[in-house]
Amino acid sequence: MALEINTIEAERLRELAALIARYSTGDGIHATAVKGMSCIRLSEPNLKLPSVYQPSICVIVQGAKQVLLEEEIYRYAPPQFLAVSVDLPLLGQVVEASAERPYLCLQIAIDPRQIGELIAQSGDASWTRGDTERGLFVGELDGVTQEAVLRLARLLDTPKDVPMLAPMMLRELHYRLLSGEYGSVIAQMAIAGSNTHKIGQILRRIKTHLATPMRVEELAAMANMSPSSFHQHFKAVTAMSPLQYQKRLRLTEARQILLSENIDAATTAYRVGYESPSQFSREYARMFGAPPMRDIAEIRGAP
């Protein structure tokens, strides 16, 4: 069902679409002169592609996309955005795109430190630890936030202004997100002591120590939670258990390694923390539909 877009929103979306198209050299993800901001373009629908999303907002201006988190489906189209507050392994799929009207999206990193500074500076006691929220959601950009995104994107046309103005505009965007309809969810990722913040720190640890054996009791102690409370809040944020999360990360990273490096499946298995190449192959096939080397050959179009 198409969302209703007023004349002003439509004008902003057209300008954003033109900017993204101008700074996207073909299909794919394109880094820009603004640190943490990327232009994404795709000229046809694609298969479900696994990747690890970092804290960011994905502002869609043309086409439609859905992401899958376990059994949950999050679909978004203009003037919506996807917000991710913690590192999450997701399956993303562009569902509406064509050569004439490609999928166009602006991805902007969210800096928890910037959110924390704004909360501290505001002195607003209304920010509380609140409930543990899922680590992603789909929202609709209000007018002032949409305008902040557009001003940031316009900087791509004046690269000499980027070093001076981009930090201020990014700060404004963080403020708009924090003070908008979804501010309480955004705030939780930065409030020290909140359950979301604690789980986010543990997720980063798992990600940076991917090949290290993991004991849930030790992670719970790091989060200053009991094992049962830790498991409850972990699943509330990620929709999966700690062991499921680690497995998703390992398999997603393994696929990236196999695609980018000329190494075999067994070597890859050991690199991401598997002790048994046969177990790795089974779990890889369960997640991606084919054993590692066949899956990679199919992606590359090899016979």
C-alpha cells in the first residue's frame, strides 16, 4: 500500500533522488565525501542478501526494500526510513526497482556518542532507561528531519564545505532523531546503564572477537545481569539467542571472506571460529541454501 506523500515531501524526495543518483556510479553502495554517509542504488530487485547492519538510518527515496530479522519482516518505502540501533545480522532484499526507477537510498551512520552528548547537554530528565526495545524499527521522517537529511546531502555538491559544515549538520540530524517521534528508542542506545546500551556493548564484543569461544555466563557478567535476565534482554534487542547471534555473524562474515579472498571453506571455517569444517558446511548450507563453495560459484556465475 503506497504511503501518502504531500507536495513538499515529494519535492524533497525528488531532490534527494537526484543527488543519490548523481553520486552513485552504477549499482551498489557508494561512500561519499561526508564520513558515515553512503548512496545506495540498485536497478533491479535482488535476492535476500545477508549483511551486518551497523547503527544507522537508511532513508529510502525511491523503490522499496524489506529486511528480515529471524521471522520478522520490516518493509519500507518513501517517505519511510529504517533505523538500526545495534549491530544486527539481517537479510536485506530490494523488492521494487527498475532501470527507469532504480532503488535509491541514503544510509547515514548513527553515532551513539553524539546521542549521549546531546542527552547530557539537554539536561532533560525525561530521558529514562525505559523498556528494552528491538534493535531496529521502521519510521516515517517528519518534515524537519527530512529537511536536515536533504541539507546534509546537498553538501555533496559543494565538497569544500564538507569539513566545516558536515559535523554541524550531522549533529543536527542526531538531534532531530532524538527529539522526534522515535527519540525514546534512539536514546536507549546511548544511555549508559540502559538494557539496550548494555546489550549493544556485548554485541560489539561478540563481533570483534568472532572466532573466540563464547560463554553466555561470562557475557551476562560483563553486562552486569543474571544469565536469565541477560538472555531475555538479548532476545528482546536481537530477536535471537546469543548463540544464534554469534552463528549468524560467523556465517555472514564467512560468506564475505569467501567472496573477497581466494581461500577454501575449511580455512574460512577456522578463521570465523568453527572447529569442525563439516559442521560449518552444514550450517552454511542451512542458512544460504547451498554448501560454501557451490554457493560462491553460483554468486560469481561460475559453471
